Amino acid sequence: MNNLKDLNFLPAPRSVRRDEDLCILPARTSIVLHASEAGVIFPIAQRLQHALSDQAAVTAEIRASGAGLASDEFGIQLVLDPQQEGHEQGYQLQVTSKAITLTARTPVGLFYAVCTLIQLLQQRGRALPCLAILDWPDVAARGVMLDISRDKVPTMETLFQLIDLLASWKINQFQLYTEHTFAYRAHQEVWGKSSPMTGEEILELDAYCRERFVELVPNQNTFGHMHRWLIHPTYAPLAETSGNFPVPWGTMEGPFSLAPVQPGSLALVEDLLKELLPHFSSRMVNIGCDETFDVGQGQSQEACQERGLGQVYLEYVLKVRDIAQRQGRITQFWSDILNDYPELFKELPRDMIALEWGYEDSHPFAERSERLAAAGMSFYVCPGTSSWNTLAGRVDNALANLRNAAEAAQTYGAIGYLNTDWGDNGHWQPLPISYPGYAAGAAYSWCLASNSESDIPALTGRYAFQDEQGEMGQLVARLGNLYQLFERISNSTPHFWAMRRSLAELKDNPLFPIQTFIQADEQLLEIERELVSIRLQSSDAALIVQEYELVCRLMHHASLRVQLAHDPTNADLLESARKDVQSLLGDFRQVWLARNREGGLADSIAPLEKMLTEEYR
């Protein structure tokens, strides 16, 4: 049973039993380790030791013991019992007036028990309610994938902070979506200006993740989304096509995908994976292979006509899988293309993992998951944070999408849940815009029954922003739901596209109603007034406020552009737009560089610079 009352955890445990007693922590206590090899759980005890000092002003000595506490001694016991029944990641946490006991059959279970106890300390300090928690996850693999190929490559400090945050919410997989942002030794012309991740940095990040029971899964697209490679003459012969090709939302200009009939395509992939994979301890690799809409439009046209597009696609993916298998890796791949050829799922080896993705609240996760389960496939559900192409996010859409995915995962037996955070079109959203989505994904994938009604904005405020007054989470949700004033645009918002489309395209376009933008401006002003008075306790509090201030300013400028599109000869509006974007350029750079490397900034900021040189002259 759950009896949380005034307690709020992220994620909420599966079962909580409360009583009326209190546990008053002494100023000095012991953390006693019960394990055949105490050193294995010593780092977990240190994490708790630091939290006791920071959150409750309690000094705790760590010691190992084969015996229990003395009858008159208060202490905190970490018990590693491999013989205990239950889930590998499960744990028990018991708080009484005489002792606190955390028990698990594996170190990761103890780590999660400590994460829960730390959240209890954050809420109550030294006066803890007596309770008993029994907890384990719905989904074994609970991950986050961060796009580092659409211009933003985070600094190592940013990645470390993010891993710490996600691990504290019991996330146990992490991926960096990569097209061209790993520093391959023989391919500098591709990544030279992008400030890529180096091999040494991946090794360091992998070790950092392992210490927090997070699996860093390598991710390298190997089929579609290879335009950053194929635009260079060295790789151009490998392109499926360099011309325009149809996509579900219109047309795209190539090059985009590797030609599956070109032997050089697989030679390149093998070269990349041979260099990349040894930097990771994970035995999995995400090979991508999504959205290959140009296949059959160029070099592979004849093969696709002879054998069928689905078969040509499948043959190529299986060859990439073989490359990964020879290096001891299990392959993950995006399943969107094969959804059009469901009969081909049965031809896939059973060790491959299909990644079923979709980002709208109505995405048919249940239907697609049922099909994959019926075909005998291992699969992940892959919803998203709904932050990309938005500026401020789409909070309610994200929550519904993430919950929908968790329901399908539980019903049809998904082995994983991968919460995706993309950076399409310049990665304009600051990292904290994704925090509500991260929080929701962590909650719903851990235990849907106890988290489906959780107040995600409030939990985000408390555990991401360290807002003790509970104001920031609600403010962020209000900002992230302004998109609801407008007609829905799939996977994006009108404010974002008002910053990316020309003034001519905005005029008289029903997706950009001027009165609705003015209405949104009024609500933005209220949010900005409240933002300056909020006092956050997180280490990056000042930066978070700057990031949200920038988001509000970008949204105001979007409104200004819509007004200017309807009144292009208005000199005052034009001058206001010019001055505003000049100021935005400096703030955009400053906020970008606070969490990210410089590579990619020039490409991302180019649309703002274009406004000055072409529209606001």
C-alpha cells in the first residue's frame, strides 16, 4: 500500500507503510555495512554519509561489521544479502525510532535504497517519520538519450551533473545520440568544428556512470542522418542521393542516408564502430537506422525495385548488426522503418532490440508494442521530453506521451524505456526545459501504479531546481503549456517556428495568429515577474534563471516577428526587432557556453544573425 501523505519522492516507491512514531537522528551516528565484501558497498555508504551531513547536519562514521547494532546503539545499517528474494534492483527501507535499515540483494538495490533515504532527508532533515518501504522497478532498463549531434555538445561538467541528477531518480541507462560528434582519428574533416567527445572523455564518463549504476550505451547512427558526413567530398560517393526526396512532412534535400548497396558504406560503419565501441563497458550499441526515407530514391533504386525496399533495408541493418556482434555487442535499432513491413520483424535475430519511438500524446505505443511482442522481439518504448522545436517545451504533451509509453511497456513486456531528448534545428531549448520530461520518465518507468498521478511539476521543482517553496515547478509548467493556446503543430510549437520562418511565411498564416501571440505575451510577462522572485537552492540556480529568462525573451521576439509580418513597413517595430535581436545574440551565446562547448554554436545561432542581415536591415 502507498501512504505518502505529505511525503514526495521521485520516483514514488511501490509500497510505503507509515506509523506515527518519529526517528530523531542523533548528531553523531554510524553507518554499519553488512556484506561479505564491505568495500563493494562502501561508495554507496559514502553517498549517504555526505547527504546526512548536507541535509541533516549529522556526522556519520562508516564501519563494517558482521554483527548487528548494540541494544542501546542507534545506527544506519546497509545490508547486502544476495540470498534475499526479490527483484535484482529492489530494496527494503525501514525507519524506526531505534535504527534505519536498508536491505537489498545487490549493490544497485542498496544504491536505490540510499537514493530514497536521501530524498527523505531532504524533506525532513533529522526528524524522520517511521516507515517501511518495499520497492522495485516495473522496467529493468530505464534510460535517457541526449542528442549531441544537432549542434550542442555538453561540457563534461554538464554531463556529470546530469548523470548525478538522473541516477538520483533511479535512471540506469544513458546514451549520447551521435552522428558526427565523436573524435574519430581518421575523420577530422567531419567533426573538426563541432567540439566532439574524445575517446578519453568517453572513458571518463563511462567510469563516472558505472559508479552510479548507470550504463553508458554507445550510440552511433550508421544509415540515415549521415548528412554531416556525406556533405564532404571524401564520403559523398556513399550517399544514397544528393537530390531532394519525399518525407512524411514534405521534402528534404540530400545527402542524408548511406547507400545500402555501396560496399564502402559498411566499410565506413565497421571502421567507426571498431574505434568507438572499445571506449564503453556496455555490451550494447544503438546503431540508429531511423528515417531512411531516401533509400530507394538513388543508388539503391534498382535493388529496391527488385527485392523490395523493406528487404534492402533489412539486409543492410543485419550486416551492421553482424559488425557489432563481431565486437561482442548486442544491437539496438530504431524500429520506425520496419513498422511499414511488420512481417520482417520475424526475420530479425532474437538478440536484436527494437526501439519503438513516438513523441505525441496519441502515439500508438500499445499497438506497436503488441506487434513487437507477438513477433517475439525484445524491445524498448522510446517516448520523449517534448522539448525540441519548442523553446519552452510542451509539458502536458510530454507527460501524456511518457505515461502512454510506460503503460504499453508494462502491458506488453518491454525490456526497456528510453526517454529521448532531441535537439532538432539548432537545439535552442536550454537543458532545464527537459527536466519535467526527465522527471516524468523516471517516475513512470520505475512504478507506474505509484507514480501515474504524481505532481511532476512539483517534483521537478523540488528535486531538479531545489525549490523548497514549490513555485518553480508550477511556473515551468505554465510556461511549457503556452503552446496550448494555439492550434497544435506536430512535435513543435508556433513560437519556435515564428523564429525560424521568414516574415513573408508568417503573414496571413493561420498557424501564427497575431492575437494569440499577444495573449501569450501577456502570460509571459506574468511568468517573468514571478521568475525574478523565486529563490532556488541548486548549485546552478542563477544560470537556470538566466536560461528561462532567455526562453521568455525568445518567445517575446517570436511575437514581435508575427506583428512585424503583418505590418512590415512599421519603422518602430522594425527598429525594436533589430535592437532586440542584437541583444539576444549576446545572451544566446552566453547561455549556450555556460553548459556547452563552442562547436556548433555558429550553426545554431545563424538564424538570429540572418534576421539582422536579411530581414531587419
